[in-house]
Amino acid sequence: MAKYELYCDESGNSGGNYLDKEQPVYILAGWLIEKNQRWLADSIIRGFLDKYYPDSPELKGATALKSRPGQEMAYNLMLELGKVGCVPFYNIAEKKYCVAGKMVEAYMDSEHNDYILPVFSWMNGVKKNIAQFIYDNSKGSIEKFAEAHNNPSVELLKEAHQLLIDEITENGEDKLAFVVSGASDYLPSILEEETHSLNAYPNKALHTLNLPVFVNFIQMIERFATQTQRCKSKHKITNLKLIHDETKQFQETYPEVFSLYKRAERTEFVLENGATIIMGFKHLNKFEMRKSVETPMIQAADLLASSINAYCKNLLIGKRITPELQKTGELITGGILASMDEPEMKLTDVMGSIQFVKNMIDMCIHGKIEHGQKVTSSNLTWPMKGLIT
């Protein structure tokens, strides 16, 4: 069986500040390549570096994407890498939506809420539905909870909690507001968990989006490799190494977390919406970190992550998207749509609001955002049935 490697890098890191207006998304992206083809991809990347940035030691997205020629260069490099068999993988996290998700986890945990049963822990689809409702209707509590995440205190968590109840009630979901109120007596315990995240891993690694997105990324890769064994794909991925750009903040944490999933006994947990969590990796069996300046494929991963970040950021803040960046956006959205059509072979994942994904699709199909009826979650009373104690 052929050996494969996946080179990845991130873009949009704002630490524990989930509502940084300059960094509304966080991206982890990379390129899968058969190991014996890597030399060809490396030569293409070096060729682009020599042609466009001969005085630079490496290709950097932060530099290239400042100009339209640089955006065009990044797009063309992606096309060339695709021609030699490189496959893009990427996770997109919309930070405001992730705050809403964290609020669901904080205030609707059966251990910290009198009205929630333990089965709710597995109801991933229902959680997303509720997070969407909070995203759409609870601006004040989202901002207050994000503040409490950065500066944990019982007072801030209490303010965010009461604001959330008030905002849900104002929007006509009295049953959901009642369920959220069940956390009222557990705010000190919720604070302990928030505080724990500051010190659970070195350099506050658990306090950021980077670590949960990394976990989601390696899960996606292992699922993909597993599915190549089950389907008729001619590429059976059984021996895969993940190589991440060196980053001081996560130099200890990423290898440790990867090892937890790699060495565990093989188990596949199926959530309520059909998603799976895999323990005991069989195919993604190695992880290491390398310097980007010495690794062309990591430079290509940086360009991919930075391009996705630039496109999504402009989409979220309403900034004009250049024709060059729009072409990259269409590639990105195409990958998302393909993963929706073939969820068992997905190469991408978006942790974001319905509106965000809709806007990406609109831009891909129409070249503009189609404004109309607001896209929101609906029928929020049914998820509570059977969950209230």
C-alpha cells in the first residue's frame, strides 16, 4: 500500500479572543499527497517561489494575499498542485458561531443543569440547532459570554446566563429559556471548567479554537482514510502521516493530543445526527511538526489556509471580494458542497452558521449574496422533548 502525507497550517489565530473583528474565522487546512509524488509537488512550489518571490526564503500567505497578483498566484498554485494529485482538506470555524456553541456546552450540560438528561451529550444535531438560534437572536449574551471566556468570573457568567434567558424569552422560545435556567445553581462549577481550560495544557492551548479544530481535523482525516478501505476507491489509505507547521504555543499539546487518539482502543461513537467520533486511529498513524521554511508543502498549506481565511473574512465583514479571490472562493465552496453530497468521504468541515454557509454558496453560484428571507434555525421546541428531567 502506498504511503501518504498531509501537510497542514493554520490561519486566523486570535487566541482566546473569539470576537476579534479582524479575525472572524479560524482555518486549519492542508494538502494530502502520495509520498512518492511529493518531490513533484515540492518542485512546483519552489518554482512559484523563484518566479514570484525570488528574494524571499518561502511563500507566505500573509504577504501574497495583500495584492491581486499574489491572490492570482495562490489560485494558480492550487490548480497546479491539484494536477499532480494533491487533495485539499480544510476546516473553517466561524468564531461567533463557536461562542454560541460553547454557550450550549456550558449552560446545557447535564452535570451543570437540573433540566437536562445525560443523553443530550450525544445529540450533536440538536446542539447545533440551538447554537444557531443563539447566534441569530442573542447578540448581547454572546458578547458577554465571550468576555467571560477571556476573563472568567462568576459575575460575568451570571450576566451572560441571564442575558441569554432574557433574549431567548423575547424571541418566543419559553421552553428553551426554561431549560437554560436550569444551570442557575451551577455557575461556580461552570466557572471551574472555564478556568481549567486556561491551564489544562501548556500556553493556554485549550483556551483557544486551535485545539478543538485540530481534533476535528484529525478525526476527519481518519474517517476519510477509513472510508477508502470500505468503498471502491483505488487509493486505499492505510499509512498516513500528518505534518503541521511548527508553532511554539502548541509544540507540546498537538503531539500529546494526537497520541491520545492514536493509542486508544479502536472505538467509533455514533452521535444522534450520524456523525462519528473515532478513538484508536488505524490509518493516521504519525504526527510531527516541521519548519515551514524547510518544507515547501507546508508553505502551500499556508497559502491555502490564508486564502480561505481572506475569502471568508471578506464575506463576513462585507468587504469587496476581488475576482482573483473569488475564483479561490469558488474552489473552496465547491469542496464544501462536495462534502455535503458525500458526507462519508468529506474533505471539509464548516463550524459556522447557516447564514454564513448560505452566503458562501450564493457567492459561488450568483457572484453575490442573495438577500432575502433571514435564514434561521426553526422548530426549537421539539429538541427539548424527552430531555427535561
